[in-house]
Amino acid sequence: MTTPADVARLAYGLRFVVTTDGELGFAVHHGSRTRGICWSRKERIEPGRHRVATLGVLAVRECGRGGTP
């Protein structure tokens, strides 16, 4: 099972990676913007309340999909 420390170690192995606001998230600079490369899934626990980070699920952006170079 991968831990948040493993994810951080892999992310920081890439160049230009910065942490994002939130529980677990990393981004890279893309031109003048910062693009998220991975982040923890946010889940709504109670209807009508804010979403909270679920550390058991990690979303990862795939290069070349959805208009991202």
C-alpha cells in the first residue's frame, strides 16, 4: 500500500514540483499557471456540507489527456 510519504517522494523526484493547498496535492508550473499533477480525492461526507479530503484515493493527471501537454 502506498503511503502519503511515498507519493511525496515520487512527486518531489520531478522537476519544478510544488505542494498545493489541501491534504495531499502536488503541481507543476505550466506557463504562467500552476497545473495540478496529483491530489487527494474530495468526498462529501454529509449532504450540504463541504467536501473533505480522502487520503485513501489519489487522483493523478495523465500527460497528454484533456488538452494538457
